[in-house]
Amino acid sequence: MATIASSETDQATAKPRRSFRVPLGLVSYLQAAPLFLILGFFFLLPIAMIGIVSFWDYDFANLYPAFLTTNYTDTLGSWVTWKTYLNTLKFTAIVWSLTLFIGFWVAYFLAFHIRRTSMQMILFLVCTVPFMTSNIIRMISWIPVLGRNGLVNSTLIEMGLIPKPIEWLLYSDFAVVLAMVHLYTLFMVTPIFNTLMRIDRSLFEAARDAGASGWQVLWNVVIPLAKPGIAIGSIFVVTLVMADFSTVQVMSGGQSASIALLMKNQMSLLQYPAAAANAVVLLIVVLMMVAAILRVVDIRKEL
């Protein structure tokens, strides 16, 4: 009995154990730490390395760590670079305009003219079927269609519409734009379709009751509410076109140039600091374009 009483006394006099609790403010940082580590290692660190290498010196065989602005002065002081940037911006503007026009009407048709949700999903999946193959394969598939003896020229000659093959269908700026529109239209369709599906259909009825025509409903109701999706699609298309080099190289037959193709050629010649300087300038240009898009449209409504 004395032993039991003493044990009970010890338990009563024992100090309660303190449990370790993480402060609530620190919990959020711990939860976000893996994401920060992944972004820092795979995104920020490579960009920092590109920025550092852009100031190095080089020759035909070696790289020399230094802090020189020669690569930037050579890049920005060359008329070839400026002409290449203008050519890249030309491709970007044309492809963006065409993908926006095609993508908006495809998304509009799927969202408002297809009543059944199952059919909408089926048709949307049909649009994604070409993306189950490589970009290179989809791009090269245009060569037998647009070539001198390709499907288009052969059909037009057999129909008697042209006396000889059309030369500019392939290995030209037209072929580059056509291939890019084919490759990147879905990146415009998807966000616009997602935005249009969120629009309350009662707004259309209210606009029609107020006497608005179909085009007025489109211009004053649909397009303003679709701006977040248009902005997201525009960011996708602009960044993809600005960084594309394979399409320009293959579909133009080496007769056209882009800034990404220029960097690829510099890296093939082991001119890594010059390519890094071009990459930094390209990154700044793309970020400025994205910032301009975000300045016009608040995409937080879509996120």
C-alpha cells in the first residue's frame, strides 16, 4: 500500500510534459519549402548560371570566367540581331493573331453550340489527338503536303487552276507560320474554352431581353468575360513562338531566322557566352511582353 501511495504521489508531483508545437507562421513556410527548393534548383539556378556565363569570355575552344560586357555590346550592337528580333516578332504577331482568331471561334463553338457536355468533351479530345505525337512529326508532316510535288500542288495542277507548282508553299515564311499555327492553336483553345464554360448563360438572355443583337452580345458580354482566357492563351503562344527554333529551321529551309535559332547556331559553334547573352535579352523581351499582357488583363479572375 505504501508503494502504491508513493507512486501516486510521484505521479501527482511529476511535471506535465510539454509538447513541441511548430508556430503557425512557420507551418506555411515549411509547407512551401519543397516547392521553393524545386523552383530554386530547376528554375532560378539555371537562369542565374545563364546570367553569369553571359559575362564570360571565350574563344574557339575554351571559356574564361570574367566580367565582360562584350557579349551584350556585340549582341545589341549588331544589325543582324535586330533584324532577327524583328523577324521573330513578326512571326509572333502573325501566329498570335491567327491562333487567337481560330482558337476563339473553336472554343466558342464548343462552349455555346454544343449542348451536351459529353459531346463537348469528345470534340475537345478530338482536338488534342494530334498532340499525342511529337511536335517534330506534326511539323514534318506538312512537307509532303506543301512540297513542289506535294498534295496541294498536285491537286491544283490536275484541276487546271495553276500551270506549275507554287514555290512559296514550302520553305518560306508562309510554311513557318502555317506550321506554328498548327502546333500552337490548342494552347489558345484550351484556356478560352475553360473561360467560356464559366460564363453564366443568363447574361445572354438578359442582354437579348435588353434588345442586344447577337454581335452586340458577343462584343459586350462574351469577349470581355473571355479576356482572362485570351490572356493566358496569348502568354502560352507568345512564349512558345519566341522560343521556337526547330520550326523556323525546318519549314523555312534555312531561309529565315529567329532569335532562338541564332542561339542554337551560336551553341553549335561553342559560343556559349554569346548565346547566354542572347538568352538573357530574349528573356527580358518575353517578360516585357507578358507584363504588357498582364497589364491589360487581370488573369487572377481565371486562377
